[in-house]
Amino acid sequence: MHTASISSEASVQSFQGATQEFLVVADIASGGYGAVYKVRGSKGGVFALKLEKRAPKRDHYKLQMEVRVLQAAAKAKPEERQHLPTLIDHSEPHTLTLPTIIKFKGTVRFAPVTMHKMEELGRKDDCESWIYMVVDMVNENRLPWHMVTDVDEVERMKRKAIAEPKRIFPKAEETELREVVTYLNGLHYVDKIDYKWIREMVRRVAKRRNCSLLGQFDWQINP
């Protein structure tokens, strides 16, 4: 990674790096951290190029820290590159692995099945908890286990609900929500979530039920 100079202050079009020029193909994102562009190198290849605003009073820049981290990662031996969550700390290098003992966290009623298994939670598990909250709000009978106090029985009922989504979304107009449950059930800890697709499924159900997703929450409405 090299420092690059901007060729046009009015409209960022290209950057001159230490070894080649980079032509901006598209803007990826921008924010308080700086800006990220999709660029094409004059010697070939497509890259993500990140810019950070210069601050006279700042001694250390985030980009410099990132460069050091990437350089350290590049020097790692093959046996050090296991598929485990790893934190590379420039000051005190250490590795973090998933804990083997997990304590139950959250409310039993809305906790995902993974929590009942005492395993580390992932993004799919957050979505599973969200599904349970949706059911509790829109289903007149609420969750099948909302009055059950035995934790093991709650887990058993959740497993049945996930395997047979009609148990929690029984109505014909809730087809897409059943599809979401099936989709989440097929994911694993490391998988990314297709949130765009899930939002579309929710919109379809809301439209069919004449439900607006743009209204205020109850606590936002003035009495």
C-alpha cells in the first residue's frame, strides 16, 4: 500500500501511486473514516483504494496502522493462518479463538436455538431472534412457547417451528416469512446474511396485509 496524490481536487478521477496510476472506477463508500474507491491500476488489476484526510495535529494515521497490520499478516507462516478468528494487535500481538464454554444470554422466549446449544452466536442467530419478536407482535396467538417455563421444552418447540415454519407463520399471506425462516435455518455461523432479500420478503407481506412500514412507533406518537 502506498500514499497517493489526487490529480483533481474538484472531482476525484485518478490517483498517482508510488509504482503506478490508479483510475477511479466507482465510489464504494465514505464517512468519518475517509473514502474508499474502486480503482483500476495502469499496470492492470482492480483494487480498493482508501483515502484518509490529512490532519496537521495528528501524529498517527489509521491508514498507517492498517498498513502495518497487513504487512504483519502477509509475513505469517501457513501454519499461522488457520481458519480461526484472529486479532492482530500492533502493540501486543495475540490470537482470539471462539470460546468453548458459553453462558446463556438473552431472554429464553426470543433466544435462538444456537443459544440453547450454548454455542457462540452469529448473524443468523440475531435474525432468528428477530423472527421470534415479529411472531410475538403480529401473531394473535403469540409464540407457541410464550407461556412455557421449561427451557428444554422451549428449545424443542423452537426446533419444530424452524423445521415447520407454518407453526409460527400459519397464514397464507405469510408465505415469504416462512421462506425467511427456511433460509436462516440453512445458514451457518460464518455465513453472510442477504438482508436485502429479507427486507423485500417483509415488504411483500406488509403490502399484502395493507401494513405500512413507514409509520411511527407507538412511543414516537405524541399523546
